[in-house]
Amino acid sequence: MNVWKYTYIQFFKIRRKVIGECGADDFAAMLFVVLLDCLFYLGIVVLADAFTGYHLLPEHKLLEVILFLGGAFIIGGIRNRSMCKGGAFDRIRKEVEAEPRKMLWGILSLLYILSAFAFFLLSVYLWGKKMLPVFIPF
């Protein structure tokens, strides 16, 4: 088991309690995991821009759109294939429910969620304040 699977199933359960049952519960829970992965991805893209001189994202809007949306769609497609298709949801759900150390995985899941948001916010803050050194000037 890994933290993505545990977060996926726990968000599924929380969403079911709050909203109720609907046909797309597993897909919506998968989108939450994709959001966390995309936050890490976007943070890395922003940091890469900072290390190359702070000029890729503001000056090249098409490149920005391709990097952000293209990466998000690729991550979403990979997660959809690995978490929702071919009976994967039921297999993951059984694996999470059979896990004896739920407290450990709950803590790791919470740390993963908080670190995703913190990494993205920190990278955007450092990029905005231009506090990172330029390693590869173009």
C-alpha cells in the first residue's frame, strides 16, 4: 500500500459522508489525488523557471499553458488508469480496509496533503519574491 491509495480511499469515504452517494465518487476521489500530484508538479515547474532566470513563465504564455495543462492532463490520465479502470478501485479499497496500521497511514496521508500545499505555496512565494539563485541564465 502507499499514501496515494490510502488518501484516495479516505477522501472517497469522507466525500460519501458529506455529499452522499453518486455515480462518480471514485472518480472525484481520484481527482483529489491528482490535485495533490499536480501541486507538486506545478511547484517543480515554477522552481525550474526560477533556476533558469525567471523569464520562461511571464514571457512565454503558450509554453506556460502547455506545461501546466499538459502536465496536469498527463498526471490525470495516469492516475485515472491506475486507480479507476479495470476494477482497480475495488482492489485498492480491499487493500486499504485490510491494512492493520490505519493510524500510521492516516498520519502519512495528512503529511502528504499538507506537504503538497506547502511545497506549492513556498515555490510560488520564492518565485514571486525572486529569492532563488539563477543557475542556468538564458
